[in-house]
Amino acid sequence: MRVVLLGPPGAGKGTQAQVIAGRLVVPAISTGDIFRTNVSGQTELGKEAKAYMDAGDLVPDEITVAMVRDRLAEPDAKVGFLLDGFPRTIAQADQLRSSLADLGQGLDRVLELVVDEEELVRRLSGRRMVVDGQEVQREDDKPETVRRRLEVYREQTAPLSGFYQAQGLLSQIDAIGSVEEVTARAMKALGKPEHGQPDAG
């Protein structure tokens, strides 16, 4: 199966990506991992991306998409994949569609984890880290910062819901509940029984 996982910061995407990919026996592919691999491996794309990152600029879509395309062409992704954190914009979604078409593939399903904004703010601003024995809040987890991050998500990434809905690919998943409960809803939306075995026939 070829699946894209969408959802705002704090929806539990990272956790669900690993669990669902494990159930589907496909690689969970996150753009963060792809960036780190390319930058540490000093690939041509990695060097280009690092130049932007070092300057504090966003890495252009064409570089991000090229990295993702290279990753999707690797042998382990032939059987399928779960993309976490990509695409983030309609432009990237269009480029992903043409990249997959070049590989003779298409997406099977897009899962969107849905969580009420107040719950997201509560989850994210409730995170703490320990510094010098003191529990402190990370700057980017302060309520006002969290709301700004959610605003950016709404502006840039939320339109993907409509984009994929129009293609008949979108399933919205209630992401409130235990990890197991959310995974069960996701597997049901994918048409897979809970134990993760493919349906007979």
C-alpha cells in the first residue's frame, strides 16, 4: 500500500506512522529522515539543501521532491510506503503525483489525523523537558507559539484535505484516544483487519 499520513503538529503522526507502517510491512518515510540521510551522506541534493538550511531559508520544493523521489525509487519502497510529513503543500502534492506516475505508481489512501485545536494546544504546551534538573517548557511549545504553528499548518497544509478528498483518496481519522485505538481506526480506513494481515483474496 502507498499511503500519505497528514495531520497537524501534536496529532501523533510520528507515532502512528511507525505503527501503521509496521502493520502494513512497508517503510515509514519521513522527510526529516530523508534530509538527515542526504545531508550526512553529503549527496548532491544534501549539499544543496544544507546551503539553504545554513542560511536559515526553507529548502525549495524541487530539492525536497527530488529527495523523496530518490527515496521512493529504492527497493524497499517498491512494495509500498507510508509518507509522514510530505507533501506539505498542494504544489508538493502535484509533484508527488507526477513522480509516482513516472514510477508507474499511485497513492492508495491518504489518512488525515483529526484533533480539535484546543486539544492540540493542550498536548503540545504540556510537553516538558528537563534542563539542569529543572522541568522547563520548550520555546516552540509555548501556547502562543503552538497556535502560530497550527495557523501555518492551516494555511499551507490543511488545503491538502480538499485536494485529496476531490480525488477520493482521503480518510479522516479521529486521533483522540490511545495509540491502539487510533491505529485501529486507521487500519479500518485502509481496509485492513486489526491484526494487519492482508485480506484474503
